[in-house]
Amino acid sequence: MKAHDGMYIDGAWRPAAGRDTIEVVNPVDEQVIGQVPAGTAEDVDAAVRSARAAFPGWAATAPAERAARLSALRDVLAARKDEIAETVTAELGAPLAFSQAVHAGVPVLVAGSYAELAATYAFEEKVGNSTVYQEPVGVVGAITPWNYPLHQIVAKVAPALAAGCTVVLKPAEDTPLTAQLFAEAVAEAGVPAGVFNLVTGLGPVAGQALAEHPDVDLVSFTGSTAVGRRIGATAGAAVKRVALELGGKSANVILPSADLAKAVNVGVANVMSNSGQTCSAWTRMLVPAERYDEAVELAAAAAAKYGDRIGPVVNAKQRDRVRGYIEKGVAEGARLVAGGPESPRDQGYFVSPTVFADVTERMTIAQEEIFGPVLSILRYEDTEDALRIANGTVYGLAGAVWAGEESEAVAFARRLDTGQVDINGGRFNPLAPFGGYKQSGVGRELGAHGLSEYLQTKSLQF
């Protein structure tokens, strides 16, 4: 697609306030494929004013009409699925088949789910002698990451629109072309002017201006825990609501009764998916001591198959960061059984699919989010030891449990300090709430729980 040289504000593409631009680079060949405006506080202010002006009318729109606009948006995204996939592949470097299935496919499901929820959600209910109303929060500032550029946008914008909120989106600077495609889709779907606005730019400039703007009622942010803390502090000073989906260091717990080969192979695939750039990836594999050597051998063999099947990471900074963690793992005594810090290609931001054995729970690679195709395998002595290790990080976003009997896996999963757990390879559910415990965030996305983040409650007594 051809990049727009302006911001999408009040239903039209408008010139940016400043002249600075951001180059968009293809991570596969390191070539510039486009450029977009680097938004300023002035651009953000114009977008927020547009959203504020549009809010009363959109909030008063019947839920059925909001559902109709979201249904139309779903249909546009589905019709432009190939173009979206090609754009994500160009910006992020993901293999085209993965972009088609996940990056372009999942947002269609999520948009459709909110079209249905907007039409069926109980925005009003009787409680004794009271009528309780669920009303839109107001203007939402949505700040999204680059790793799932369209999914993260839809997971914030769709529920906000379903709730009756208006939105200003600041997408990641690495993947702004996908965000521009989404703005085109919003316009094509007939969403009224000002209800959705887009400002491209850098986080410390446009993102900060959006988070600090006094007319933004809720900030929804997905990204690092460090940035999430700053946004939370800013919002707290203004008594402003936040929804924060932050980092993860999720455990894949393989209990002694599990099908080891299946659990290991699925676990490796999970970590390598999207080049390891998934906040919920199961980057710690916990294996019983008596089966540890077998698991390591299986994982090394599985990782070797991904050498030419995964794409690069998003940029040079991220590539160097991931390599630094691999070097740190070696320095702290972990044993490389697949991959390593050396680049597998002469061009592009590629990182070798990497597996570490002999990882102990306090090592850096077992505690910090790497955000690359790196798996750490830890041994445990018994299930209580496994539980202690699994819960032994500051994060609690996701995880997995494998056991011969589903009931055994469920009993263990209920004791994990984490927001979402897959049982014996459970499938993705776009209606299930997604979000974390501890420093993995505040609030939930997807389904009815995701919609409720954009609502506030009023009761009338009779």
C-alpha cells in the first residue's frame, strides 16, 4: 500500500502539524518501504478534540447501529485480508502464510465478536428498586505495539466503539502502515467522522501527549512493563482510567503424566511463533527431573526445524537485545542446545531459534522477558516445586499445563498466578478474557470482559 502523508482526524486525512517523518523498514532486507508523519502534541490535540466533539453523538447511538458499523468493519477487514497480510509481512517480516492466518485472520474474528456483543450486551438492567446503566467512559487513547499490529488495534478499538466511546489511536512506529489500512477500513465501514482518529508518531512524543491529554478519559496501552508503569503514574495523577497489557514470562508446565513429545513440540512451536515476539509466549518450559534429558533432546530437534521457517525480529535494536540475552544466558551457565547469538543470515534482523538447557530459576533468561525466539528449559523435582518455579517471576500473563488427565491439569492451573492458561494445548478463544496478574498488567481484553473496560456504571433508584 502507499503510505498516507497525513493524520486521519475527523473523518479525513489531514496534513501533520510538523515536517518530521518516520521511515518504515522491512526487517527482512532492511530496505525502506515507506514513511509516515511523526506526530506532535499539536496533532494529538487536534485528534482528541475531534474525538471529544464526536463523543456525545456516538454515545447516544443505539447499540444496534454501533453493531452494524462493527459488522461492516469486520466485512471490510475480511475483504482486504490479502492486502493486510502483505502489509504486515512487509513491516514486521512475518512469513506471509502466518500473516494471512493470524495477523489478518484473527482481527476479523475479534471485530465480529464485538459486533455481536454490541447488539446483545446488557447495557441496562434492573437490580431491586434500581436501574443500572453501563455507559461509555468517553474518549479513549489507544497505544498499540508492533508485534501483532492489527490484532492489538482491533482488540482496543472494536470494544471501545461497541461501548459508545470515541478513540484516538497511536500505533507503534515500526508498523504504522497497517494502522493506516485500518483507518481506511473504518472510513469504508461508515463509522462517523471523529469517532476514530489516527496519529502516527513516536512513543515519547505522540504517545506521551496522548496519555497526558486532559480530555482523554481512558488510556489503553499494550507494551513493556516499564512504559506501562509510566503511563499508570501519569493516569493516576489525573485520576484517569487505564487498561494495561504488559510483559510476560509464561511457564509451560509439563506434569509427569503428560504426553511429553506432544507437550514439548507444541511448546517449542508456541515460542517460535511470530519470531518469539508474543507477550504470552511460553518461554519457560518446566519438566520433571526424571524426564529432563528426553525433553531437552526433543526440544532441540524441534527448534532445528524452525531455522528457515520463522521471520526476523522487528528491527536492529530488537535483534541486538535478543542476542544480548542469549549471550547473558551463556555467561550465567545455561547450556545452548539449539541456536545461539550468531546471526543466521547476512541481511535482515534475524535471530536463530534458540533453546537453553540447564537453566535455573534465578538466571536472567528465566526471569526477564526476551521477546525473541528463545526457550529456557527448567527442571523441577515435584509438582510443588513446579508451582513455585512457575509462580516465581514478577509476571503472570499466560501459561500452559499438560497432564494425562484434564482434571489434573486444571487443578494445577487453578494455582498458577496468571491470567490465562491453556490446558493440554487448548485453542485460542476470541471471547475469553486476556490479561495478566502482577506486573503483567491491569484489566482485560477480548469478549465481554474487554468491553466492560470501556464502560462505567450508573444506578438510578426508584
